[in-house]
Amino acid sequence: MGAPPCRAPLRLLPALACWARGRGAPLGPGTLAGPSRRHYKKETLPASEGPIPPVTVTEIRQYLRAQGIPFHDGYSCLHAPSLFVEGPGEQQPPAGSARYSLFIDKTTGSFVCTATLAEGTWQDFQASVELKHKGVPHAGLEQLDGVDQAGEDARHIWDRALPLGELLDEEETRTAKAMFGISKVSDATLKRFGVRYLRTARTLVFPWFSPRGTGLKGLKLLGAECQGQAVLYVENTLPRPSAYHNLFGLPLIGRRDTEVVLTGRELDTLALYQATGLPSLALPRGATCLPPALLPYLEQFKRITLWLGEDLRSWEAAKLFARKLNPKRCSLVRPGDQQPRPLEAFTRGMNLSKILRSALPAGHKSIISFRQLRDEVFGELSNVEQVAGVKWARFPELNKLLKGHRKGELTVFTGPTGSGKTTFISEYALDLCMQGVNTLWGSFEINNVRLAKIMLTQFAVRRLEEQLDQFDEWADKFEDLPLYFMTFHGHQSIKTVIETMLHAVYMYDISHVVIDNLQFMMGQEQLTVDRLAVQDYIVGAFRKFATDNSCHVSLVIHPRKEDEERELQTASIFGSAKASQEADNVLILQDRKLVTGPGKRYLQVSKNRFDGDVGVFPLEFSKASLTFSTPVKGKARLKKVKDDNGAPPKQAPAGGSGAAKKQ
């Protein structure tokens, strides 16, 4: 079974591009890019100050009616005639004719014209309507001149790659196919999807063509490395992953196709199409993210089946993606031994059509019976490690207590002032982000520049101030992480913060939100209301958000003022008991040096709703890299506790482990 794809070192693509350019290959007539994506530029409206107010679908409908623009409801978008088509424009389409080509996202108001590839925000759309009323329909459009370096590099690499069926050495062809597990995929299927092979790098090349198939917009390169019995796939994209919005196989979709299967990898799409002949598309970033920019291209389908992978993480992603796509038209293939990912099922000679017919509807009723839950319960029992969540790479002792980082939970984190709470929680979140957990940071106490500097230093594990020549290399790698920052600083209302988090979940499929910290968000709430009641309301709002959106929220809360001679406990968290009651996990950064002078820091897990294990383990801080790590010297290690209040022992933990306390 192949391992999940990972990113290759960033130097690979530049090296390939330089090699291709150095050979001076002429560009063939079919390699020039088609119409580049257009972006709006508002020239008549002043730039707005502060965040752009959200728009509701009701407001969008009211505006379209007021402007006399016909539209009809789609699954996730409103369909309207395009303002950007040259000539008389689109009229109300008669029955059976081509559909409208302008799609307006019901959630964000962003639009895409699939005929001209124009795109923009809701404010951009309103500006274009005003300009059209003035007789200047295209004055606000700015065509991007020239081709960026990524596009040039993609075409150079594409020219040097060859279809697998055209390799002169049949043994090389067989070896290449075997390396990627596609020995049973025919040359005809590979040719249909335009897959090529770059011999110098031993990588498959998947093209990103414009929706109409008229030009090359980018590439994905897939390398394969054998690690024992497993195969590790290494991915690179041009342009960068954040701008790589390729629905692989889209140009092959016919206008009359009403059903499609979405997969997590291009290889799965090849296998599924050959086995079933059904329209199939591969998502550009697999189970990591479904960019809303792709939704308009999926509007024509009345039925969408999501078959993203063989693990629980893919299953959870499929359920989240179905929300964006409209659950009423979505079905999900549940991972299991008899329902592996499409390529493996195809290789094993299984009946893929039968597996698709067994897909479960994504929509569900408010009341269900155990019969409907039975398979999910069995899935959790048979995949204990996956259910436990994503493991930390830098904090193995934390894995022994919490078992992993799970979606839909609320973690409360506290520690004394000056103990390094922000520094620790930034590395804690960075560790997960480096493993593909899409992360949103809300830093209300320190600005984003300072936070990013801390995280970049932790990412590089070195002082970049003293090695500035390495900054670009590490910054390029850091930029590719699925990491986003809220632009707030200082006091903010909970309503604004929750709206921003909801937007991020929709746009970027965020699965971990870090809020640092709660006290800085309480300044704009009603001052006449009891402060503790306000905090309880905010904690409840984060709890509800985590549950409703299957997103983990890590909330930093300062402790109450207590005797500095005492170590913190769960009851030390500022406010009422609601924070610790609502939390699934409570973490406390204990700093002995603040009590007894120079000493060690310890991380205490004082609540763990998943399986009840609580305990404490030492940390060692590196000032050079701003990182915490478990000490390797001596025998100081994890110690589980079982006293009533979950407080760590007064002496430093040394060796051995006692019984775990169960919550």
C-alpha cells in the first residue's frame, strides 16, 4: 500500500526547470497557455478600511433582482449570465441550451466566469455592474500580461516529458509503471489523460489544462521512492500548492455528464476511469483541502461520489467536503479492507463499480438508529491509532498521554506569565501543521510578524539572524505550509472572530484554530455584563464552533492571580469552571524557575476526555531555536498521575510511571 504523498525538497523543480531551459527546447504549438485567469482591479471605488463585511446569499439574491440580472440556484453557487462575454452577452438560456457561465459562491459572494476565466470578490462584482451601467463593461478588468516564471518552467518540463507509450525501451516502460503501481493501467488511459513521464527525474507528469483544454496552466510531478514494502509518493506542483487549482481530468468532462467521482490522487482517477468508464476527477490537494474556486466546475453534476482514500482522515475530509458541495447530491465511499483506495482496488482485481454502488449518502437525519452507526463504530474499533488523531513529531511524550490531536475538540492551555506559553503553543501547532493539519492562527497579544518570526525560527531549528543567506530557502519551505493568520490584534468581539473562523474553514478547510488569548478578546463585549459571564459565553461559542465544524480549537487562557509559591492546577484557569468543563483537554505549562529559581519547565496534562490519561513530563527550552523538547539526558521522563486534582508531584518526575488517572 502506498504511503500518503509528501512534498519533495523545493530545489527539485528549479533544477528540472533550469535543465529544461538549458536544453533550449522550442515550444510546440500546443504548449502555450490559454487565457490566463483574470483578476479584478477596482479603479473607481476607494479601498475599504478594515475587514470586508460578509455577504449573505439573501443579500446577493436581492442585489441581483434589483439590478435586473436573471439567475437561478445551484448547489453551492448562484448561476447568472456573464458580464464579461464579448458581444451581446448571455441571454436567458432556452431549455436544453448551454448553461450560464457566471457562478457566484453562495457563502462568500466570490465569482468565477468559466467562459472568460474572470474572477473576483463580491465587491468586485458590484463594481463591474456599476461600470457596465456606465457603458464601460470591461474597464475594471486587467488582463495579466506575460507569463510568470512558474508557467514558463511548467512548459519547459512538459516539453521534455514523454508519454509512457512512446518510450523506446519496453522494459523501462514496465519498470516505470510498476514503480507507481499502475502496471494494469493501459497506455490508452494514460494518453487520454495526458500523463507523461520525465525520464531524467523518474517522475510522472500530470498536466493542468484550462477547463476547455486549450492550454497548459501548470503541472504536478509525482516521484516514487520504495521504503521496504511501502511506496512513498513525493509531490511537487507548478505553481505552488496554494495556487494549484487543478481538477485533473476536467477537460474530458462532457457537458451532459451528470455524475462524477472525486478521488484524492491522480493515479486513483486513472484506475477508476479504466475500470468503470465513469467521469472521474482528482482533487489538487487530495484530502487536505477543497478550494472553493473549484466549486463552479462541479455545479453541473447531480450526483458526486467522494472516494478519497483508505484511512479515517480521508473519510473525515470527505464528510467535510460534502458540506461544501451540498450533501443532498453527495455519496461517500467508506474506507475499509474491502473498500481500499481506487488504485489498490483496481490492482487487486476488485469490482470498483460494486464499491461505488455501496457508497453511503452524505445527508443524514436528525435521529438515527444503531444500525446506521454500526459501521462507524466498527471503523473506530478497528482503527484505534487513526481514531486517536495526528501524532506530534516533536512531543512524543504528549502522544503517550493525549494519544493524538483530534478534530472537533477544545483544548485549553494555560501557564504563568512569562513561562513561554506563546512560544510553546506556536511549536505545538507548527508540529501538526508540518504534518498537513490546516492551521489558522489568531494572535491577539503579539503581532503576526513577530509570531511568524518565532515559528520560522522553530521551523528551521536555528537562528536565521546569524544565517541570513539561508532565509529564502527556509522561507520558501515555510510558505508552503497550510498555515494562515487572522489579521486581528488586540481586543476583538467574539462575533467577528467566529465569522472569520467560519470563513477560513470554508475557504481553506481549516482543522485547527489557535486563539492566543481569551482575555484579549473580552475588551469589546458589553461592559455592563458580568465579566465571568462574558468569558463563559465566549468559551461556549468556541466549544460550539469546534463541534459544529469538526475543527480543533486550542484556546490560551491566562491563569488567575494566585500564590506564586503554588503550582497551577485546573482550578487556576481564570474565570469560572466552565472553561475546564467545556474543554476536552487541559494543558498547563508549569515553570519551576518562577517558584524556586532556575529550574525546569514541565507540561502537565490535567484533563483528557478521550481516554482519561493525565500526567506530567519535563521540557527543555532551546533559546537559539526557540523550541521545547523532551530532555534526553538522565532518566527524567513522563510520569502519569492519579491524585484527585491531577496536580503533578512536587518533585521532578524521574523514571518509572504510575497508574493513570481516569477522568
